[in-house]
Amino acid sequence: MNGLPEANKKCGAIFIRRIIREDGPGHNTVRKIREKLLMSKAELARKAGISSLTIDRIEKGMSCRIETKRKIILAFGYDLSEKGLIFINN
């Protein structure tokens, strides 16, 4: 997985910032991004290689391992450098 095509990588950060600006920061950033991408929990879990239960826990504000965060970021198609935008409180 290489994330977004080179031309769209800048758009990824803009997209995330727009979500945060519209809805405010918080632990539900993963849920907000997932829903804006019209992605189900099961689809995100499959793409990330983790369980739907783990996605549910993260969206409820529970902590997770760094490796899990990495998998979610890449499953969304973003660069790891955008981790601070997706996992704001962690």
C-alpha cells in the first residue's frame, strides 16, 4: 500500500483538516473520516487487517497500539506523516 497517488497526497491533509474544522477535533476523528469516505467499520477493519471490534473501540475513544494506528492511517490511504491529524488526542 502506497497511500494516495502523489498528486492527491496534499489533498489528504486538506480533507482531514476540513473534517476537523467542520466537526471539531476529538477521538471520533477516525469515525468522521471513515464516514466521509463512505466506508463501513467492517471495510476499514478488512483494509487495515484488524478487527471491527478494534475499530469500534478506537471510535469510542479507547487507546490502541502504534501499529494499529499505522494500519488505520494506511487503510485510509494517507501518509504516516498525517498521523497527528487523525489521532489528535493520542
